[in-house]
Amino acid sequence: MAFKGQKFKHYPMTMKIEAIRLHVAENWTYKQITEHLGIQDKDRVKKWMRKYKQLGEFGLLDQRGRRAEYIDQGRHVRKLKRENEILKKCLEIWMREV
């Protein structure tokens, strides 16, 4: 539970990727990784690994304050493609009228 004024430890993206690489490629245990990289929370690497399996490297990004539609890149790209097709059709109709 977080307390008022509590400071949280922030880990850079490079450290997260290194922890994932050590676990996946070199079969290090979570305990070995936390000791080697100096990570204070023993379950932090497990959480990063879960997010990495679900969303890839995008899951490791700090997403506080981001809109929900940007969390899933594939869904956002499909939405933009649909909007692009609609705008192209509108442009064709406008060009025929002029």
C-alpha cells in the first residue's frame, strides 16, 4: 500500500530489457537477476516478464497518464487505417462534386 509522500523506485528501460534478456536467453533465476542488477523488489522482474509476454517491449514502457487507446498499438494502427480510408472516400466524393 502506498503512503502519502512515499517515493517509488524507477528503473530505466535498458535495465528492464537486460533483466528480460538474462531470464529468457541465459536462463537466470529471478533472484539472480535482482541481486545482479540491484533491484530492490524481489517480484519486480516477474511483473516485467508477465508484461513482456503479454505486450512485448511496449508492455515495459511506463504507461501512467497515457490514453487507453495507445496501450494496444495494433488496435490503434487499425483505427488510423480505417480513418484514412474514410477520408480517402470523402476526398473522392468531394472531387467528383467539384
